Amino acid sequence: SLRGFQAFAHSAMLLSGLLSQVAGENHIVAQVKDAYAEADDNRWSNALMKEWLASALYVSKRIRNEAGAALSYIEVEDVCMNYLNSIGLPDATAGGVMVIGGGALGRALVERFLKCDERLELTWVHRSRPKAAESLADRVELCRFDELASRLPGNKVLVCAATCDRPLLDQSLAGSFASCDDMHIID
């Protein structure tokens, strides 16, 4: 638990991408803005929180500008795609790709995969219908979490981009994975 200046400094560092798994990654900005928007819509925040966020965003931008050369400015989804390209992405996705998660990272991954190959079979697993789903309906098959076990077989790549308080891929799915030959699982 942080308070005062330490809490503000942590917020600015977090928003700058310096505390991310991939230094320079900036999905956190969108996630924090979305969280604030939800809090504001539900009247859980006040003017102080709005000012705090605006100030933290301003300082985080300054941090990014100062640390620019040291940051990679590569997003998590780019790291994932670079890995898949290193193992031969076209071959790996010949059997289909499944992306779990409807948030900012899940949306970005779906977009990256769709740019790779227009023939790609992509299944997007979600808890609630992803915001971008309507515009991608002709190229993406949507799947709910409770349908995951029946949809796993036949996919060559499974990317988990969901935030959960427990493992999504647990013992209950073991039977479904038994019939998945050479599946690449990335979390």
C-alpha cells in the first residue's frame, strides 16, 4: 500500500510503461483509462481522482520522452507475434488460432493475427462479447469460455490474454488438450 508522493510516483511509472513486463508497453494506459471511465460512470470517483489521473498521465509522458532511447516501445502482442514468426507462424497457424481474452491485449492480438493471413481460422474466446467483435464477424468465430473445451481440438496456437484470479487452462480441460497435436500455448 502506497500513499502520497510514493503512490503518485508509482502511478506515473506504471503509466509510463517502466513497470511493465515489456518495458515501454503502453496497454496499461488504455486499461487505466478504461478503469477510470468505469469508475466515473458508476460515480465511484471524484474530481481528485480525475486530476490525479491527468497528472500521472502527464508525468508518465514526460518519463517516456526522457527514457525514450532506453525503452523498446514494443507491445506484448508484438513479442507474441515475433515468437510465432521465429517458429514459422504460417505453419503454426495452419490449423487455426484461438485467442482468449476480450480486453485491449486480446483485441490487439486478434488484429495482428488477421493481418498475417486472410485465410486464417481464428476463434476468439471471451467472457462477454468483445467490443470489436461486430466489425470482425466475417473473419472471427466467437466462443464463450464455457465452450472452450469443445473448441480446443483443431487449433495450432492458443494465446491467453485474459486477466483472471485463477488459471483458465486447468485440469478440467486435460481431455481436450489430449487431442491437440503440436499446439503452441502462449500466456
